[in-house]
Amino acid sequence: MAIQRTQPDDTVSDDERAWWKEAVVYQVYPRSFNDSDGDGVGDLQGLVDRLDYVASLGVDVIWLNPVYDSPQEDNGYDISDYQAIYEEFGTMEDWETLLEEVHDRDMKLIMDLVVNHTSRDHEWFVESRQGNPEYEEYYIWREGDGDDLPNNWESFFGGSAWEYDEEREAYYLHLYDTSQPDLDWSNEDVRQDVFDTIEWWLEKGIDGFRMDVINLLSKVDGLPDGDPDSEWVGSEHFIDGPEMTEYLAAMDEQVLSNYDIMTVGEMPQLTVEEAREYADADGPLDMAFHFQHTKLDYDGDERWAVGEWDLTELKEIIGRWQNGLQDEGWNALYWENHDQPRVVSRYGDPVNYRRESAKLLGTFMLTLCGTPYIYQGQELGMTNAPWESMDEMRDVDAINHARELIESAGHESYEDVQDVVAYRSRDNARTPMQWDDAENAGFTDGDPWIQVNPNHDEVNVEAAEADDDSVLNYYRDLVDLRERKDVLVYGAYDDLLPDHESVYAYTRTMTENGDTEQVLVVLNFFDERPTVELPVEYDEATLLLSNYDRADDAPDTVSLAPYEARIYRLD
Ligand code: TEU
């Protein structure tokens, strides 16, 4: 007999349901997806050409990274015009075609909203640095003569968060690259201009936003020095600042609440308690990306060092988020995005068990409670690339930190820091999508803007399509299973083995109209062959999906092969 849970949180009422909870999202980084005109850079037409592929995954929503006009210092996260398309990606007409084609395939399109900062080339900044009274206060300026920094805050990309501007003879704040000045959200005109921009896009018919570093908008008055020992100096004064809730509530009231859309906030250093507040039913955010599970392989707090990771720590983090948002808020589930190295190279085994571990990690992401986000190429089991020299790297974050590492630790050359930089670089996510085994993986006829991963001769869509057992076809099965099983979307999560160091096993349970449905997920995260006893009760167990062909034992005593993943239904 299935475990009859009595907790009220097993049941799902109609008003707890939402289309964006039932959706699976696919993230497209347009610069690296598909190049239609041979200039080596992916583009909107290239994405349109591959929409049938995206639809074939069974996903419901596409999140498109920034395509707005931009000098591309941070690949489009430095926006110079919110209402224009970056020329190399195409035209506004191409974008409109994209939206139409996405909708024609019954998918939705969400756009990236980057409003903590603009590009230095944005008209607002150009006017602001000239001291035009209308825009003077649009950014965070502080007096100075170029010698004394206004405070000790650091840029996430390394170095001080202040840059001296010769023209205005003052410093401006940039929490990211020097080319990305922070907007001053305490200025009502800034807020109004941003809200107008949001409305302009919503009126064009998009289905929502992913909001870049949205918990950084409010900075503490007086901009006091931060704790010099903290992971990101100054962050206690600019993350979740005092006016955050007010700004978001205004955004919601004036614009977002008038549309049936989905919103997901990207929130560095987010805790589950904060997520509950941000994501409460009346707020503007449906869900948020936190970073806790992406830091397991840091060395302590240090991102530019690699440490051993621990499965029980992953369980502890995931459990906290699964349980913490069970009745308030909603999880955004992800392993990869354009900022994260490839997950198989971090938490799987890219050499001996690439296929098995990619499937295992996918099973995990698609059987938790929340909305899953698959990043392009994750469904192929794409891996990190080699990065033999600095010349091959494109990412401002990786390049700055590689330089810092070389200087600070008394190293002499890139070779001395290559291991950590190649492992951590965001460029790993940005190598071109691997369509086939041709010279440039079918991504472009020209010279790709960034190297193609040499393993594209083996790991590519064409090969995966022809192989029933591919990671790609397994992802399709996972998405399909999730779309058919409400319990995988809404069911309550119970960790069966919180202390086990290599096997992760949990149930998902949902009660509806008095019937309880239960699914059991068993995951062996390493290359050992453990046998585990599981505290489950059932009359009948049906294996729904597995990445091995040999799962014949009953789910109360399970012997697992390396990186084996199984999903059972228990009745
Ligand atoms: O990223 C914010 C950010 O700080 C992280 O995503 C960071 O890259 C991550 O913690 C690394 O583990 C967003 C965008 O996603 C990123 O591409 C931009 O560079 C950044 O904002 C600035 O807009």
C-alpha cells in the first residue's frame, strides 16, 4: 500500500495551479545557438530555423537571453537601447517573426530584463555623464578626484566597483563590468522609464521576464563601506536593500499585474526565507533562481578555486528549498545557464560516464518540485571545453579573474591557473550548440566567435537523434513524463536517505480527490555499486523510467550501477 500521507500540503487546490508551474523552460543563448548568416555569431533567424527542434523536446517556454542593442562587453547584459535589437542578431522584424513562430508552436517566450544597470553607451548614461539635468541623477555618481575611491565595494567581475569618469569628473558605481553603470533606482524617473520599457515589451505580446540580478536594485543610503572579508565586498549594502520590496511592488502594480505572464528573478545570495517573502502570492515574482547548489564545488566561499563536493550537502540545500517553498513560493530548478559551467563536468563524470551521469542529473532536475529550466546543450550532455590559452577565452568575468589569479598568487602564466579557470569559466556554457559533427558543429559556416568544443564529433544533435539511448531522447522522456504526471509538478518532497553519501532517494506524493499518487526517485550520484534499503511501502511498483536497462529489483532494496537513475510509480 502506498504511504498514506495526511499532511494538508499533499493536496493541490485549483488556485494553487498555474501554467508556469506546469511548464518546462528551455533557455536559449542566442549568440551561441545557431548562426543563419555565416558571420560566426548566432542570431534570431538561426533560432527560428531550429524552433522545431526546441518544440520536439516537449518544452513549453523559451527564455531568450538579452537580444537588445548593446556593445556586447558582457554579451548583451550591457544594454544601450532597450527597444532595439542588436544588429548582429537581426532586426525587430526578425524578433517579431520569432515571437509568432514560437506562439504558432504553442510555446511561450520570456525575455531577459536587465535593469540594475545599462551599458555605458545608453543614451541615459551619455546624457548623465555630460551633466544634462534631466539625466544627471540616473546613475550612482560620487564626487572624487580620481585618487580616493568613494567606498570599498567590489565589482563581481573583480576590482573596485567604482570607475572614475573624466568627463563628469566623478566616480560612477558598477557592480559588474566598468561598461555596466548601475542605475539609481531611488530616482523616480528611472523607475518610471524602466516600467514603461517593461510595458512596451509586454504590449508586444511576450509571456514574461527573467529578471537579471533583480535583488540588487536598492542600495543602502550613504553607501557605507562593506565588510572587507566578505565574499563580495559591499554586498550587505546592495543585496536585498531597504527599498527592494517597494520597487518590486510598484513594478507589479503599475505593469506586471495587468498581464498573464511568468516572472523569474535572478537573485544572488538568496536565502529560502527571502524567497518566501519575494515570491508570496501578491508579489511580482513567481519564482527566483538561488545559487546555493551551484557553490558546492567552490573551495569554501572561493569561486575561483575548486573544492570537493558532498552529496549530503546537496541534499541539505535541496531539502531546505523543497520544503521551505512547499506552501509558499515556488522553486526555479536549474543546473546550468549561460553563467554556469556544464553540470556533467561538475557533478557528473564527463570522461567515463558522460551519458549516464548527464541522464542522472537530468532525472534529478526534472523530478523535483518547481519549474525546470533546461539550458541549451544540457539535453545533449555537453561538457566543459579545454581552454588551452587565454586567447581562446571570451568572457570578461573569466578573463579578469584569470589575470587577478595570475597576479595575486605569484603565478607566472595562464598555465599555472588554467585548471581552475578552465573549470569555472562561464565560457564553458557559451561554446556553440553542437548540431552535427561538421567542422563548426553545424553552428556556423563562418568563423565561430568562440571555440567549438572539440567533442562535437561525438556529442551532437544529429548523432543523438539517431540513437534511441541518447541523452537527448532521455530528456524527451523526462519532459514527457513530467507533463503527464501532476505528482512530479506538485507533489510533496520527502528525502528517504538524508545521510547517505552516494545515493539520493526521495518520494513525491500528491493527494487529489482522496486518491494518493506517489513517485519514487532513486539516484546513484557516483561510480560505485551501492545497495540501499528504502523505507517505502507499496503493493505494486512500476518502473517509469531509468537510464539503465537492468532495473528489475523491487524498490525497497535497490542495487545500483554507476550513475544509475530510476523513477518508480508506487501503488
Ligand atoms: O549574472 C549575475 C551574477 O552575478 C551571476 O549569475 C554570476 O555570473 C554567477 O554567480 C556565477 O556563478 C547576471 C547574468 O546572468 C550575467 O550573465 C551577467 O554578466 C550579470 O548578471 C550582469 O548583468
